[in-house]
Amino acid sequence: MATIYEDFKEAIMKDPENLSFTERRIEPLFSAPKNAKIAIIGQAPGIKAQTTKKFWNDQSGVRLREWMGVSDALFYESDLFAVLPMDFYYPGKGKSGDLPPRKEFGPKWLPLILAALPQIELVILIGNYAQKYYLKDTKYRTLTETVAHYEEYLPAYFPIVHPSPLNGRWLKANPWFVEKVVPELQKRVAEIIN
């Protein structure tokens, strides 16, 4: 699988802003196959993902793959998916979940990496941080409104809620997401990768 990971890994690790991670021998966690057709942009790796060096390696990842309608093998072993969170390092634990990604990381590295992936047809924006950065003024007042109006951002972007188990209450309060949005996401993913 041809990838541009190594092209960027060393530069990211040498960046003074990432020195504390590099000194602890923590490598940036992202995936950038040259033939990727779908980019997945979330917030930052969780602690389990960083520890195992395998992105979306948790319950959130299981749900994300279900929502996209893809198997673990296709997700991890094909070169169809680029995984480019807003920060490539676990940011630490906060009061209610993980801390947010560092604000300066995504704007510094994501445009460079995405420019090297010319076959991307769809960017799945997971959660508020990714949507705020990419959708800018076209984003609605709340994440719920933005996700409900996902069609307005197609064909380039597909905004969704984070698949975290912590979002169970949101999913119960918004059944339209699983009933209407998830099937459309699966359809779009299938059209691109088949």
C-alpha cells in the first residue's frame, strides 16, 4: 500500500510543538494512503488508539465502521481511507472525556497532507472541531443542526456526530440520525469505494 505517512511523520515529530510527544517516543497517529478516496477527520486519537498505534481502535471506531457500512478489514487493510484527525496525538483526559485537539495542529498539517491525496472524493467530518474548521461560516449554530443539514455540504463533506458511546443520549434524542443520515452515509461510501 503506497502511503505518504513517512513523508510527513518525520517533519511532524521534529516540530517543536510536538517535542513532548517525540521525547516520549509517541508517534503521530494518522493514515494517508496515496489512493485514498475518503478522508475521515475527527478530533484526536483516544488513549487506546495511541497506546495500540491503531486509529479508531475502540468502541467509537466500531460504531463508525457500522455507520459507514464497512468491515474492519476494508477499513484497516485497504488503501481507500485516510484518517486525519484535527490532532495526531492523544491530548489527555478532561473533566468529561478527552481534552480537545490543539487548535494550531490541524490548520498546520491537514492542508499539506490533503494536498498530497488527490483522489479524495469525500471528507467525513466527525464532531464539532472538524466541522468548525472545515465548514466555517456555513456551519449551523449547533452540531445537531449542521448534521441535520448534511446534504448542503455534499458532495465534498459529510458532517456527522461523533460515534462515541458518550453520545448515546444524543442518539436517543435524535433518532433521525440513525434512521435517515446513516443510510445516506453508507450509500455515499459504497458509491465511492465500489
